[in-house]
Amino acid sequence: MKKVLIVTYYWPPAGGSGVQRWLYFTKYLREFGIEPIIYAPRNPSYPVIDESLNEEIPEKLNIIKRPIREPNQLTGLFLKKQTKNLSSGIIEAPKNQSWLQKSMLYIRGNFFIPDARVLWVKPSVKYLHKFLGQEEIKTVITTGPPHSMHLIGLGLKKRLNIKWIADFRDPWTEIHYHNKLPLTKKSKRKHKELEKKVLENSDSILTTSLTTKNNFKVKTSTPVDFLPNGFTDFQKKNFALDKKFTLSYIGRLYDGNYLLVILQALSELTEENKDFKSHFQFNYVGDNESIIQRLFKKFHLGKFLNCTGQVSHSQSIDHQRSSQVLLLLLSEDFTSEIIPGKLFEYLNAKRPIIAIGPKNWDVKEILDETQGGSCFNYKDKEGLKKQIKTHFEAYQNQDLHAHSKNLEQYHRRELTGKLAGLI
């Protein structure tokens, strides 16, 4: 088999879509004659842990783990919540930041470029330079963020005759939180210079959104391909649905601003429709429950809220498949090219999807193509009310279904086949 080295910061027991992307690619690559080898940190600072994902690691997979030094390990002792949010790309408004937070952000933004894992670059290049030669590996894939992983690929490309594929799960200089970091002009310039070097020196670029692909094509002549996240297994037949009319959000909420429009719609529906009021339930499957509890109480919806806490990935799939309607949200802080990884699992659950996000969101194009659900902006309360009411009436008639199509292209085995062709 042809060997390929995958350089990634996120690996089980890390949770979230970032780790699932390459975990499941490695699961299927052997079917296409490619033997993956994983290079990951031994002692990382992960914002989310999901031990159940360890069970998905392919048998006899060669996983190389090397020690990493990162400031998050120190700042987490003093600012645990803020460090966790920053690792997830969430930065509070300046007015809500303490002097310690502001100092941390300034140091993070200007002394650790492109990110807090940059200290892992030089030792990794040194180690992998020798390792690649010994193992006769000719192809390297780096996946970011953190975009320091791409600097490892850049360093190896300069030293060795390898094929290097740079996988961008999120943008770099155009990522939503970049302008929120207190960057100096010199730091901004360095970010752009490093991004340019990665785009121009890699042999191939992968993106998880069409918008990022188009943005990169303007910046470089290197081939850029759209390779989205996907789902792993097709929906089981006859999965038992919730008895109540459940609207479920599965994932972590970072702030509640993007919930306001649907809370307004739900508040009015529970006041106007007695049947809806007696059957409705909102399921929140994730941590950080205090935010959603506070907001539901504010809109007098507390009795309709059911919080399960954080669950494993496999349990989250069960919640998706049993829900009457699934809710997909994107914070207003994020940009339109961000496609939540859960979208494809939602589609595979074959339950109607209600998505709320920015104008020209890439998600709308996918929902329209698959007929998997409806997309609304942050101010379309009336549109949301109408759609929820339509779903509820179908629920009352025991005829609430999603008539999704064209889903096969998003199965991870199909996507891995495309990846294998690029390798």
C-alpha cells in the first residue's frame, strides 16, 4: 500500500467535527490502497473530550505522538473557560474582557503566530524529516486549524521531495475571529505572508466549504478542491421518534445571540397555539447549559427546555435520529463559509432541518440540493414561525418526514474515494 502521513493536532480522545474528519478518512483509506500514518501531539489541550471516538480508530493504525508545548496549558490554569472558548474560536467582546483576558489575547495574537501550537513546528519538522526518509513516505497531509500544522508541511516540503496536501477545515486570515485578535500591523502582515507561503508551496489544497475554495482560488494557482465533511453510516430503518414535538439542537452553544429569533418565534407559538404548547419540547444536547437556560427563562420557555448535558458522538447520533425536527445554528460571529460538521449527520438522520445563519450561507446551497431542510436569516421570525407551524401540523397528522435526496455523495467512504484520487 502507498503510505501517507497525516499531521493533525486533533485526534481521539478529542471531540468535535475537526477530529472526526480525519478519523473517518483513515477508517476508509485502506479500502483505496492507501495506508495512513497519524502524527499528533502526545499532551495536547483539547476543549472537548469524547473517549468513545477511540473505538473508531482503525486496527493496527500507526499513530506517532510527540510532546508539545503550548501556552494554553498555562493559561488554562487561570482562565479555563476563556481558554476553552479561544481554542474553539470564540472571543468575547472587549467590554466583557478582563485585563488578564486582554493581555492573554494580545500575547496569543502577536507572540504565537499563527497560533498557540507554533512551538511544535520546529521539533516536528526535525523528527519527521528523518522519519519520512526511513519509512519511504512520499505524501504528507496537514490539516488546520490550528494552522501551525501547515507550517510543519511547509518545513518538510522545503527539505524533502514530497507531495504535500494542505487541508483547511476553516479559513486562515479570513476566519471569523481573526479581526477580533488585537494584532499589530506587523503580526497581520506575518499571518498573510505565512498563508501565502502555504498556499503557493503546497501541491494541493482542500477546503470544507465552497466559499473558502473560491477565496483561495483568487489567492493561488495551486489546485483547490472542495472536500466537505460527511456522515459515516446510513440511517437505520424504523428508528423510534420522540413522542413530543421535539426541536433539537445537538452541539455546544457559545453565546445566545443567534438564538433570539427562534426564541421569539417559539414564545409566540406557545402563546397562540394551545396544541403546540402541550406537545412542544426543545432538546439541548450539549454542555454550557447556563446560557440556554437563562435565555429560555427570559422568554418564559423554561418548562419546554430539556437539557441532556454533553454526550458521546454515538449518543448524539441517536438524539438526531429520534428528534422530530433538527435545529442548525451558526453564531453571528462566524462567516458564511463555515459549514458545521453536524449538517451532514443531520441530513443522514433524515429529519427535517431548520437552519439559522448568515446571508449567502453555504449551508443553504447544500440544503436546497438535498431538499433536507430550510434556511433562515437571523431576523426572519415570521418565516421561522410559519415553517415550525407547518412541521407541527405534519407531526399532528403523523406525516412529518424529510424527503432528502442526493445524500450518497456525502458518505465518508465516497468522500475518501475522492481524497484517494487526489493523493
